[in-house]
Amino acid sequence: MQQHRGYIRVLGPFCVLVVFLLLTLTASYKPVIIVHGLFDSPSDFQRLLEFINETHPGTNVTVVDLFDRTESLKPLWMQVEGFRHAIYPIMQNAVDGVHLICYSQGGLICRALLSTMPNHNVHTFISLSSPQMGQYGDTKYLKWLFPQHMKSNLYRLCYTQLGQDFSICNYWNDPHHRDLYVNNSNFLALLNDEKLNPNATAWKKNLLRIRKLVLIGGPDDGVIMPWQSSLFAFYDGNETVKEMHSQLVYLEDTFGLKTLEARGDIVICTMPGVAHTNWHSNRTVYDTCIAKWLT
């Protein structure tokens, strides 16, 4: 009995220390908010949740359950407003800030949220295979949505008032009809400050509240076209991809991209061999591009 008491006296403080350290480590992880993409729902992100729980146990992870499946076709500003109402209370309860993981179309929704929320506390914005500079390409999604249209003539629909009621048209960026895009896109052209935006200065200031912007994409994506749009590159009028540093929005720092890079706060992670629907369930992508930013 005395021997057992001796063990307790010796091991007791050690056990308390271990428990304290575990609690401290767990408490140090910022909440993670995940925003899904076109035609997705929270159930598609189960593997990502498992990855986070394994590497960062105890992390409060929320996959926002809004605009699922076909509801994701609704206009993006409508979705931004809905996600704002869902995400803001989480931010308010996170004194040390939160991280955002935003997939595909969700990456544009998150950038719009960050630009229009003056008091957000997002630490790291992870843009996971998101068409940040727009979309221009024939994909299975496009053929299903608009069977009578190809990429060459979709502008006839997208750059109309009716077309702008579809989320994909909100970021359709036809390099052959630049004027129509600038004049009629009520989402991406406004977000990029490519069309007159009286709130541009405030939006830029808001976006620059983030500490890190992590851009993830790869050449085998198969849906984001060009895939380099996920890295803020895009086609010129000859459909030649011009990288981020050649884009006017970067050169003129219209929404803060150049400032973020000057601060050293843009991280680019390119991963070959990953199809678009596998980005959030690929363990190599998670370990290489995501995990280190979730502290």
C-alpha cells in the first residue's frame, strides 16, 4: 500500500503536467471553417474532417451547411450573405481568430466574405482549387448546366441579367469578350475592382486583415480552367496563360494581392496528379499544403 502511495506521489504531478500540456495544445488550435463548392455538401468533407482531427485533435471544425447541391447555383452575392450570417458567430466566439478552408466555388465566396467584413478575424485563408481569376472552359458541369452552349458562346447567356442569376456565370471570364465581362459581371469583376467599385478601398483593407493566403491547385484538376486560375493566373486574348505577376489586378494591386506578396503572406502549393473532386480527400495534399497552417 505504501509503495502504491509512493508511486502516486511520484507520478501524480507528472500526470497533471501531461494533462495540462495536452489541454494547452488542444486549446491552441484555432477553429476551422470549411466552405464547400459547386454541387457539394458537408458530407463530402468527411475525410478532411478526419485528417484535421488526427493531426490537430480537439480542433473545432465547422463545415457550413448552406447552399448545398443544386442550391449552390444561386447567385454568389446571395450565398455570401448567407455564409456571413452562419460564420460571423463562430468568429465572435474565437478570440484568437479562425482559419478558412474554401474549396472550388467556395474560395470565391470566402474572398468576397473577407472583402466585405471589416471586423473579420481570419488568420489563414486556404483557397483550395478555386477559380480565383474566373473560369473559361468546357467541362462536364458546363455541359450539364448549359447543354446548348460551349465556352465560345456562353458569354451570350452569362453576360445578361438572367445569366448573372447563376453562380457559375458570376465568375465566367471570357478572355475574348473582355468588355462584356467587365460591364456585366456583377460579382468577379466587382470583387477584383475591374469595374468601378465605390467600396474598393474598404474591401482591400478588409481582405488585408488576413495573415496568410494559401493558394492550392494543380495541372490535373480537370475542372478549373485554366487550372492556374487557382493561383491568380489567367488567359490573355490568345488563351495563353499569364501568371499572377502579369495580371493587371496584381500590377495595380486592386484588391491587395501585391501587398500580400510584399508582406510575404502568399503561399503557393502546386500538386500534380489530383483531380478536382479529390482535393479535399487527398492525404498528400492535406499533409503538404494544409496541415501546417491550422495551428
